[in-house]
Amino acid sequence: MKRIPYGQHFLDEDDIRSVVDVLRHGWLTQGPKVGEFEAAVAARVGAKYAVAVSSGTAALHIACMAGGIGKGDTVATTPNTFVASANCAAYVGATPQFSDIDPETLNLDPEKLARTCADLKQVKAIIPVHFAGMPCNMPVIRKIADRFDSIVIEDAAHALGATYDDGRPVGSCAYSDMTVFSFHPVKIIATAEGGMITTNSRALYQDLLRLRSHGINKGDDPPLHPEHAYTDGALNPWYYEMREIGFNYRITDVQCALGTSQLEKLDRFLTRRRELALRYDSILAEIPHVTPTQRAGRSTSAHHLYVVRIDFEAAGRSRASFMRELIARNIICQVHYIPVHYHPYYRANGHRHDRFPVAEHYYEQALSLPLYYELSDEDQDYVIAQIKGLVA
Ligand SMILES: *Cc1c(COP(=O)(O)O)cnc(C)c1O
């Protein structure tokens, strides 16, 4: 019997052809496909600039560097996220601080965020995460950021194709300085590994291009050492400058060809994910102890995950036993997320276990059910029937 995972990528013959075409005729890395993919994503989300990198984590890292976050700075984010959203602050020597979530949206609670920022006094950046693909209340978060003179980096790893309440696309940076996407296979579109930063700032764009490739000058950076750069007024053919410390976070042409091909299917992906989410909503609402989440986001979310809350205590079965029973039925669910401050690294760095009651209570009940483009109605019905059987 086939396995039904919580998430899965979808590839068609066009995707495969686009990759094979690069292998036969292309440059492999950093050729024309990178720029094509960047231009396609920038156009789709309505941003001026886009920089593609090797992963969403790399994107978060250099976004923090370009944002000028460093030693002694504090960065505010949500505990209900993948560890990368907080780790990026630690990479640059800053301290991530968490702020509790809203029980309905499961995103940062803006009121609590304002209080967290006031308590912290200095907040260099806010990193909101559009959990499961549902956008945060960005107009309010932007206002809070402005009050504390903070920059805003959206972690939109779940949210390619989502829109704010005003209809503008996530990634347009209408309320942020930079937005970060991931193209890991469980996310909305896949490049195997891959990520991107979008921005409307030319200066940030230039910084990001350099940081992606060792801190070496790119684009139209004028040389800092013109005496080495020019002979008889013309740029020396071998010349480049490393002006700051950067990384090899480059993505390949092979991956970007796949990304561009995947992006063409984004609307199909989003439509099917929404349809499946609405189907889950209507059927699961009838089942005792099971509560769908984020129902208010059905028209704006990218629906990366479908999360239910299950009152395991009332259902008389632990989550571990529940998940094991599902695995025995070939249904592989997951929990998103273990609160970031629960991890030993954060614990060792002074984060206590009992500070974010909403996120902590949510974690006790959370379960992500299978949701992906190719999930059939029949398989979804099978999943629902097994869950019903286990809570009854
Ligand atoms: C997946 C993910 C990332 C990291 O992206 P990678 O491409 O896997 O490095 C960051 N933040 C969130 C919320 C994610 O889900």
C-alpha cells in the first residue's frame, strides 16, 4: 500500500525536460537560468529585485547580514516556526527573542509583539513567519517595527503565492525590507534545495548579490581600489574585489530551470491545496476533539500545511500513539512545530520552557495532516476516516 505523507513535491514532464535541457546545453551553475528564475519570481510577487540562493536558510542568513544585524542586536520572532527563523539571528551574533502567537492565526500576536519589543528596548529586526502559508498581519507588524526603528524580514518559506488582506502578494515587500522564500521539496514549489530573497531596495539587492558569492563585488559596484582595477581607463579583465566576508550560497542553473518550470504551475498548486483545505475543514468539523486551524485564512493562505488541533487528552489517546496508529495505516503526519525555545541549544542559551503559553498549548495539540497537490479526494477521505476511527 502506498504511503500518504504530510507533504510532497509534484514534478511533471515539463519540469524534467527543463532540467535535462540545462544538462545537455546549459552552464550548470550561475548561468542565465538563475536570472530567469529571479525575474520570474520577482514578477510573480511584485518585487523590484530577487536574489536566488542555495536554501531558505542561506537566504535568511544573508538577509540578516544585509540588514546590518550583528553582535549585541536583538531579533524578535515566533516560537512556532522551524529553527532556521531564529538561527539566522544567531549566525550573525545577534540574540533571537521569541514572542507568543495568536491562538487563531498561529502567527505572531501583534499586541504581544508590541509588548515584547517594548520590554526588549532594542529590537534590530522582526522576523514574522507566515505559518502554514497564512500571512501575518503585516500592516500592524510594520507599524510596530517603525516604532522601534526595526527592519522587517518576512520568513515566507511557507507562503509563496499567498496574499495579504489587501490583495497584494507576499514577497512584494509592501510591509517589509526583505522577504525570504524556500524551495525545499515540501514547500509550495521545489528546486531540490533553494531559496530566494525579494526586496525593493537597490542597496540591499547589491549587498545580497555580494554576500551570496564570498562578498565579491557584483552588479555595478564601483571598485574600491581603482588603482588595481583599471589599466588605461578600462577594467582589467581578471579583476574582482572581495570587499566583505561572504559565502558560497549560490544556486545552480539546473535548480533554477526547475524552479522556473515549477513556478508556471503555482496557480494550479495553490488552487488544489485550497480545495483540499476546504474539504478537510468541512468534514473534520464534524469529528469530536478535532478542530481545524486558520480557517480565516482560506482566501489568502498558500496552504503549505494543513494543521488540526486534537484534544488528545479528551480523546483518551496520546499523540504518540495516535501518530503510530496512523503510520501503521500508511499515513505519515508531522508536528509543526516543536516551539523553538524548547530545543536544547536555546534552552542552554537562557530560553525558559514556560514563557509562551499560547504556543506551548498549541504545540500539545498540533498535528499536520497530509496536504499536497497530488493528494486525491479518495486518499483524503481515507485519512479522514482513519482519524475519525482513532478519536471515536
Ligand atoms: C523550510 C523553512 C526554512 C528553511 O528553508 P530551507 O530551504 O530548508 O533552508 C525557514 N523557515 C521556515 C519557516 C521553513 O519552513
